[in-house]
Amino acid sequence: MGMHVLVVLCAGLSAAMALPRLEVRLSDSAGTPIPGARLLLEPLHQGAITNRDGHALFRELPVGEYRLTVRALGYGPAEYVVHLRRDTVLQLVLAPGAVALPEVAVEGNRISGEPTLSISPPLFLAPREVDVHRGQTLGELLRQLPGLSTLSTGPAIAKPVLRGMTGERLLVLTDKLPLYGQVWGAEHAPELDPLVVEALQVLRGTAAVEYGSDALAGAIRVIPKPLSMQPGLRGELRAEGISVNRQGALGLWFEGARGKWGWQMVLSARKAADVETPQGLLANTAFDQYSAALRLQHQLGVHTLLRGRLQLYDARLGIFAGMHLGNLSDLERALRAGRPLVQRPRSYAIEPPYQRVRHRLLELTAEQELPSERRWELVMGWQQSWRQEYDAHRFWNDSLQALFGARPAYDVTLTTWSLRSELEQPGLFSGRLHAVVDLRRQGNVSEGVQRFVPNFLSYLLGGALWQEWFWGRWRAVVGLRGDGIWLSVWRSVAQSWRKSSYRWSGGAAMVSLQRKWLRWDARAGIATGWRPPTVVELYANGVHHGAAIFEVGDSTLPPERLWMAELGLSAHSSRWHGDAAAFLYWFPRFLGSFPAGELILTVRGAFPLFRYRAVPAVLTGVEASLQGELLPWLRLEGQATVLRGWEAEDGTSLYGIPPAQLRLRVHAHGPSVSLLHLPFAELTMTAVAPAATAPHDYAPAPPGYLLWDAALGGTIPLGMTELMLVLEAQNLFNRAYHSAMSRLRYFAAEPGRSISVRLSWRW
């Protein structure tokens, strides 16, 4: 079944002072909007998904020639050439039949886009890129973007790192709701399966004005598959096999609609054995992971939309057995060896030490279009994150073992209630004005054999205002925010409860300015923000089993303060797109966990000692990306990140800063051949520089390394459905290397060659 494409061009006055924008409006022959269609604009390699009205927007496009690919469920994929000269509305009417794709020159109406509260333009990972590089974790997906890396603890645990910052400084949102998990641990990754991710958006620089103190480094938005109001039942099956740990993964997606109601269900499961490195297997790194989500949507009248979501996540994550050692001699020997000293046959069994992680999420959202070009949105959420960590320690007598042996060493339940109200309306002297109010209540209960995290209750009240203005080729954004936080902590001291209370308040602000030319774009901005210390930073005192370290907090730590400045430059043409940003972060007080250079022997084993401190610090760096079409069928992509961090008082390197990295990718795509549509092949080289050694670290920083990856795939139409197949090889030459951003680097090399097969079948 093919389709006819009817192109309707809406001509009018254009704005010659700004780069053009292209809006695509997609509907069927009856005029019904087609939501959830995937659009890909080459050679810029920009992706978009049509919303519930069948609309999608490409912003700030250079004048030139583009190839637009449209893929919609129930229709065959289509490509056509667009000659873009000015802001344009492109209306596509899709109907069954043969595909007719003429070359079109478009000149059309001025259209508006959503303001962006960031100095640098947000990064976007389109659905097709997600399908090709989905991987095992959210962090693995994000490494495709410049400036992003991961802090990993084995194959299943990877925290995103943006410009050297993670955890309590980098906010992860599922759609528009922040994901409130136990982010304080280095081995506490976002509770999300990449099988349920449709696309990703990254807000760089700082998002402290928009989202508060949890987003000093920025924000990552996980975009789900759009929920369609089109009648009928649709579905998708995603399957994945990974050789390096004999992993299998399966995801199922169903959706339908009736009248003004729409629904969507997503299920996923993942199971893996011990991971293999070039130096041998890593014992007890098996894991299993399950998730489910149900979304409902109701169109209430013409201008109001209601949405609800229930999301569940459950995982058991094995912790490498070679990190948990019984005495100081074994620990010192393991740190010197740099390779696994514990060897076992490969197994799917998960034994202590391991983590059990469960996350429950409930969201209710209301969106309303108001008179006078105003828009209001309310997002309410309830989340519960339950984490248990079991250690490998056995008590010295059978009675204690029977009493405490089956209990988790670390058992924490974090419950969060949140509410966010946002109003958008015409601003002062034109532009758009946003006003936000945030409320949050968060409570933690610790139960396990030891209370690494004490019980606490916190409240947050925050508000923000920001506005965007345009003057010809100039764009300016100004934003202000204020937050108040109340914290009460209960600690068990000498068989009694001791309460401590804290009150903090602080503000955030940002100013950015942007100037556009026909093929160039320059930008500059400054921002400031703050965050209070977390309960772990204040009161940690014990073994952190997942990370296999002994951490000590400091109850006198002050709030963290940040000042940052950024300069950026972009260049565009019909065949090339480049972007570069230079940034500087100054922390009068930087809160972090630093190695103390000591080994601690406890009844649970021997562990490296880390202490939380506040130090003046500087982070500075450059990130750049380049995409170019060498030939009509051949594209070159490159990205580079250079980052350095040091303590301002003595100039020593900050612990945990990612080393410089260069990534080059050659992407070839060809015409459809027989049953294979949109075939492609990729070859990727990643060069990582040697890392800087931080003071008192327990091993020298690892040397640099070079990795090669490859991928190929395509789409096979199956009647009214389509099947996408991808074959990917990572660490193609089975290189043995240690990553500075891995907690396993003290004990073992990173995973070796991995062959992945991914299948996606849509109907």
C-alpha cells in the first residue's frame, strides 16, 4: 500500500531578517490529523514527531535544499525534495495509492515557535537515531551527543554526565515530569529502560531558572512515543540481543483511541548474564529489568487536554563481586592488579552484593489554550523510589546470620509529591512571557541493617519568570527564579532519635543574547544558580554497597553556588552544519565526594574512603559538532569535547571529570533495493585522551584509548506494516581499556566486543 502526497503551499510575507522555519502539517484524505508521524530532515539530520494536531516544526533552517522523509503508521515511507527560501507552512495530505514525490519549492507564511530558555540550542536525538543506537541504558544513548558522557558501575548502571556534572545537578524528566529517584549515589542510575524511549532532548548550560536547583548542569527530557487520537489499534514490537553479556530484551507498545479518549500501553523486559571483558568475565554483573507504563488522554472540549500516566519499574542489578573484598590485603592487591581477581563461570544468577530497585510514578496533566494567545499547563506527580542493597558479608555466628543475614544492608524508600503550574502569554514589549510555580514534598524512610541515609522530610516552594524578545536579527532571553527549601532530618543516635532542621533560600538568574545572519549564528550568556547540600552529603557515614566505598558526610556543609558564562557560534549551509560552544563555570563552593587516600576495614569488608567537602572550583571547556554531506549518499559527522576542572585554591584536578573526547562517524545511505528501504551503514571512531589524576586517588588515571564501532540496517515493508533491522558492533577490535568514568576502573577493564541485533516491527 503506498500513498499519494498532495502538497499545499501557503504563501505570504516572509521575514527576511531571521533564518527560515518549516512547519509540517500532516493529515489524511479526510482531513484528520496524523499524530506520531516521524519526520527526518537531511542533510541536517534533524528529526521531529507530529503532535496531536498533526503538526511538527523545524526551527532556524538555513536557506537551501533539503530532503524530507515522512514515515507514518499505515502509510509507506516517503521522501521529497524541498527548496526552502523563507518561513513556510507545508501541508501534506496522505492517502492510499502510489507514491508521487515531486520536487517542490516552498515560500510561505511566517510561523512562530516555542521559546527556548537556554544559551546554547538544545540537543536532540531523533527517533531514528534512538532506534539505531538504543543500547542497554539511557546513558549509553546520550553518549551520541556532544558534551555528554556516563558515570558507570557495570553494564546496567550508567548515570548521564553533562559537562562533567551529574546526579543532583542534572535533572532527568520523563516527558514533563522530573524523575525523582535516589540520585545521590554514583551507582544510582535513572529508573528507565531505553526500550521505552522515543526521542531525547538535552538542555545545556544551566536550567536552574526553569527547573530549580536540581538542574544546575542542565536537563534531559525523555520524550515518549506520542499518544494518537486516531481510531484503531496500533502496535510496535522492539527486540534486542546483545552478545557481550548474552542479553535479551523485548518491548511491546500498543495504542488506540475511541471518541475523545486515547490510550497507550508500553511493556518491556530485559535479562542479562555476567558481562565479558578482554581480560575475562566480571562475576555477578548479571541483571534483570522490567517496566510498564499506561497513558490515558482525554480531549475535553476544543481547548483543553487531560492526560494521566502510571509507570512501573523493577530491577535486580548485580554488583561486581571483585569490588567487595574481605580484608585490606586483598583490596590493595586488587587495586594494584587492575584486572578481575574474582573469576567465575558465566551465569544469569544474581547473588549478593546486588541492588533491588523499584520505582512507581503517577502523573496527571492538564493543558488549556486560553484567549489572547495564552496557554496554561498543570503537572501533578507522585513517585516512590524503593532501593535495597544487599552486601556479601556474612555474620560471624549462625544466630546473627539467621537474624540479619536475609535483611538488606541498605533499605530506603523515597516518596515525592510534586506540582508545577506554568502560564505562557504575550510578554512585555512583544515576545513571550512564562510564569512558573513549583511545589514539592519529599520524605525518606530508611530501614535496613544500617541507615546510610537518615530519615528526612523536605518541602520546596519555588517560582520563576522568564521572557523572550526579538528585534530583527537579535533575540534576548531574561529569566529569574527564587526557591525556599525546608529540611528536617532524624538520625538514630545511641538508641534515640535526634532531629536536625535546616532552612535555605536562594535564587537563579540568566541573560542570553543571540544574533543571526543568513548562515551564521552567534550567542552569549551568563547565569547563576545554587543548590542546598543533600542529606547524603550532610550525614553519610558508612559503606555505600553499590559503589563499594566508605563515604563520610559533613553536617556543616554550606549551599553550593554557581556562576557561569558561555559563548557559542553556529554555521549553516545547505550541506554543512557546525556548532561550537566555550563555557566557564565558577563555583565559590563546589560540593563533592573526594577520595581521601585511605582504606577502611569494617566488619563488612575493606573499602576505599571518600569524604564530602566544599571547595572553590572551576570547570571550563569547549564542545563542538559538525555534520556535512560529502556526497548525496554520504554524510560525515564529528563531535569533540574538551573539559578541565580544578580546585581553585591549589590548582589540583577535580575528581570525576571526563577526559577530552573526539568522535567521528561516516554514515552512508542508499536508495531502496528490492524489499530493503532506507538502507544505511555507519562506521564510528571514538578517541579518548588520558584522564587527569586527582589527589589521593586510589589508582593512576587510565591512559587514553581508541575504539571503533560499526552499524548497518534498513527497513522492510510488510504490507501495511514495516520491519526495521539494525546490526551494531561496539568495540569492534575487542580493545582492553579502562574508562576514567567507570567505578570498575580500579578493578577491571570495560566490556569487550559486543554485537547487538535490534528489531522493530510496527503495525
